[in-house]
Amino acid sequence: MEYPHSPDVEERELLEDGFSAGWGAHHQPSERYWIDCHTHMLETEAGSVVDVIEDWTDYLNAWRFAGAVGVDGRPAVIDEFEIADRETDHFQWMSRLDYDNPSMDAIGSSLEAGACGLKLHNKPLIEAGEPPSKWQDPEWHDVFDRLETADLPVFWHVTQRLTDAPYIGQGRNKNWNQVSNSDTNYTNEDLLQSFIEIVEEYPDTDFIGAHQLHLGFDRLAKLFELYPNLYIDTSAGFFIRWGDRIYPQDRDRVREFVMNWSDRILFGTDCALHGDVQTANLRQQFLGHVRFIRQLNLPDNELQQISHLNAERLLNLEHVRDTGGDGVRP
């Protein structure tokens, strides 16, 4: 079904003997709401977190934004994030630990405070010249065991893109160009294989690869076939600039992949929220990811999975109230 319509279009053909048949016959499937699983919350005090997320929600309400998952729940902000989570319906958060701090105390405190997962990032490890095998230290296995017991996912920025990326406003060899330690002599493939080893070792834990692991669709599909506990988010790669439309041949290829694996894709934008969030650049960063998904012309089920259902399922989130009421038609 290349051009699906909203389920209510077909329903109107039948109800009341088709009284409203044909009304709104062009209506396409529309997301009930978006949950952004990959947001950076740069504020560290509960009041500021709430103010920022409410401002962000007020602006994006017209695009049916309902909530963000902050991936910056470091040990120092656990208490503040817990308070913010209680005070707004639009903010959840993940614990965050660096490669050199596999703290059971921090992960325990985070989970007790309501963290919905663990965020890991390989950038500090790369810049320090530490090998990917650091993640196999016994202390990290204790942390992964704790996540498995809690039935919560690990959200992991595994690899760092090479080449330029002017389309998304980023320069050459993201993060790799900041590496000065000569001991960092491994590759993206080494980082990926280290990650996959842990995915294999913990089949009952869900792992979400940020930025599609910087892999193309063919290889992602092969990994999805091998590892049912592997997921990706849409950030950075699943993005369309304002005014652009995906070329038909590209759209068809992406759409085939997304249709096959819609239950393994979470909506995420990598937006960094702070006290001055109302900027055109940041808005377009969010909306460019929405634009990409909308241009795929997905059926209703696949669209709802990506926009919010997968995040709610993996992160054990309570269902967020719809924000698109009150006549909001965009």
C-alpha cells in the first residue's frame, strides 16, 4: 500500500449506511503523538528542566509532540531529574554512565528514581584511547545484569560517522577528528563488533543503537535478522531539510526497510534542550526528523509504532495523553 489513508476513511464508507462516505477521503494516517527517545537535557535543576520542556512542548504541540526522554541522567542530576519527572508529563530520563564509571550505586539510585534505561556513549572512550574491550570488564557486566533484571534497555552511541555531512550541518569525521591519543588505533568496525558481542551476551536486554549505528539499510537488516533485541533510533540519518522531498527511488528503498522493521525503530532527534530552546535551528532539527517519517507515507500501524508505541514498550513508559486535540489540525 504505497499511499495509505487514515483508517477512519474506510470506516466512513460503512457507518450509517455510508452517510459520510467520501468526506475527508484524502486524509492520510497521522501520528497520535511523538515521543522523542533521544533528547539531551542540558539543564541540571528540576525547575529549569520543567520550564524548558514545557516551553518546548508548547511550541511543538501543533506537531503533536508529547514528550522527551533525556539521555543525560548522570549521577549528579539524579535527584533533580526525578523531581522534574514527577512535575511534568512531558519528561522522562535515562541514567548515563561513562566507560570509566560502571557504578552500581549510580545505576541503582537511577532506577529507584525512575530512570527508564541506561545511555552509553563511546566518544569519551575513543578520545581517551581506551579499547572497546573496556565494556567487557566485570563491573560493566554487573551493570548490564542490573538492567536485564529491571527489564530496561541500553541506549548506546556506538560508532562515530566518518566523512563530511553538510546536509545535517556537521563537519568531517564527527568526533574522530577530536582524537589526539595515538593509542586509539581501532576502527568503527571494532567498536561495532564489541557492541554486538554484548548484544549477543544479553539476549533478554534490548539495545538501541543511536544514529542507526551509522550503518546502511542492507547491513542493518542483516543485524536485525540476527539479533531480535537490537533496535535503532531515527536521529541524524532519518532527516529531511525544510523544502526538500525525498527522491522517489530513495523513498521507496527507505520505505521498504521501515515497513519491514517498523517495530525496531524509535523516533529520536538528538535535540539539545536548554534555557534558550526556542531557536529556529533547534525547531528544524526536530521537525526535519518528523518530516522524514511523514514523507514515507506509512500505514497507520507502522506510523504509530515509530512515533510513540515502540518507545513506550521498550522504555516502559506510561502512555502519554494525546496533545493533538483542541482543533489542532497540523
